[in-house]
Amino acid sequence: MMPFITPLDNAGTVRTITHYPRPVRHDDKPEPSDPVLCEKVLSDWFGHPVILLSSGRAGINIVLKALGMHRYRSRLCVPPFLSTCVLNAITPFAFPVDMGQNGDGMLWYHQYGFPQRNAPLHPNVIEDCAHSFFATAITGERDWASDVAIFSLPKFFNIEGMAGGIIVRNPELEEKLRCIVAEAPDDIPEVRMWMRKIIASAFDVEGSSHEKLFVGSAYELLTQFIKPDSYDLAGFPASTDEIREVGRKRRERMEFVVDFFGKNAFPELLLWNYEQIMPFAMPCFSISDEKMREKADCLLKDIGVHAGIYRIDIRRDCRNPEYRPCILLPCHQNVPLNRLEEACTIIASCGGVR
């Protein structure tokens, strides 16, 4: 085996890898991207009209508003283990309840890019594709679970700030949503610049702890200033061909992890042999001992790979889930293959199957 060559930055330190691609640096003066053109590329990618916004969570917020939900009388069924910022986007218009309860709507979440197996039996469904931008490596089109779906961009692309939006298949609902966006307040450039700076610190594990104190406030503002920003979008692909190239690289890294450990290392319920799905990150379930999982995660941090221990539903059925602990390994397009091999070797050395 060739020796590992760990990429270094200009200061000679190990580059940190997280689940998100590294945002384009503001100091590099990236060209702002035209939101209208980005929206056109995204509509072509998903095969349906797209409303581009400041973030996916802003999309959840205004869809609930367009559906006529009210925080004191409406309930939205959600799966467990949702991030705080998603819950905060829901609560102005609905009270989140467990999937087993009755609700006025449902958030149909494809956890970490693994599509739900069964159709949601509810008239008001928001399909959460925040981790499922890619249906396959070459398209975002799929069998949609509802008339409206939410997507997120910084989870998949090296853009400078935050952006996301809504895929809409219902013309009447699309019109309502576009009216809400048109009536939303315009950005205050200085505030948006502050938001970019603060949110960038959230993605930088070595960033200022002082700035991280304000991340929640910046996320909240994304549901107030909901229009897309050209500087936030800097770095977004200019065509669907460029998106497919990102998909090819992500698929290559996913297949590398599966080939390294073997298909038996992944629960059959989670990953069927014939599926061409594109997870946001690759879960490694092969370490059964909790302490060894924690050891592996610490060793990964030592080489600059921030994976973390997560609980993932291997049934891919949020109404009847079976959550199991795993190490969630970054496998986006910016992860060098030799670095990925080093990470997989560490997991294997801690009791992972190979």
C-alpha cells in the first residue's frame, strides 16, 4: 500500500475535513452568482420549478405559512433527531409532534440522504431533501413524495454563504410562495455580510468561539431575510454538467467506502445492492463497541476528519424507525481519496469490518 499523504495547508497543518465542503473564501474575492441563473440551473436539475431562497429552513417556514398553518392550532409531524434550527423554522407556524401522533402536516425527512422507503400518507407533506440534493450522480429528479420539497446548497457545494429553496410541483402553491417571497423585506447588506461571517465560523471547527455564540441568531435571521443573496451564492455551479461532475466525485467516494468495508458491513435494510442513492455522508456501523466507536472518532479527529457518532434509521421508515449508532464519515467531493482511505483504515483498526 502506498504511504498516506495527508494534505497540508500553507501553514503546514492538517486541513480539517467536515461533512460540508469547505466554503469558498471571501478573501479570494469570488464572483457573486446571479440568483436568477442559479434558480434556472436548479429547476433544470430537479425537473420542476424552483424558488431560490436564503436557506432550506426559510423554505420550511414559508411553506407552512402558505399552507395556512398557525402556531396555536396546527401540529406538524416530525422525526426525532432534528437540528434545532429546523425546529425553530417550524415553531412560528406549527407545533412539532412525533410521527406517531395526528398532525395537520408532515415533514418527510430523508435522513442523511437515505430516501424514505414508504410513501407519506398525508395531504400536507413537506419533503425534506436537505441531505438529498442528488437523486443519483447525474440528476436531482426522482419520484417525489409531495408537491413541495426543500433543498439546501452549502451541504453539497463550495458556496460562500447560505442558500436553499423549494421545489414546487403545484402551480397554485408556487404562486402563493412567490407572493410571500416578493412581499418579504429586502436584505440589509451589512446585516447579510455579518450573517455570512458568523455562519462561516460555524463551519470552521477551528474558528473563533466568540463568533460561534451568535450562530443561532444568524440562522434565525435567515427566516426573516428569505431572499437569495448573490454573494452567498458565489461558487455555485454554473450548469447542470458542473453539478454532475460533483455528483460523480461524491459517488466515487461513496463506492470507495462500500468497497473498502464490503457490503456486509452495512445493514441490508439501509443499503440495497441495486440502489444508486447518493448519501450526504457514509455511515459506518461496523464497530459494535461504544468505547471503540468513541476511540475511532477521536483518532479521526487527530487526522483532521470530523466525523462524529450519529444515530441513523436503518429501516428508512420514520413511522417505524430502527435507529443504530454509527460513525458518519464525510465523503463529499473535496475529501481526497487517500485521506478517505486513511479514515477507513482507522475505523477498521478499531474493530470495523473489512
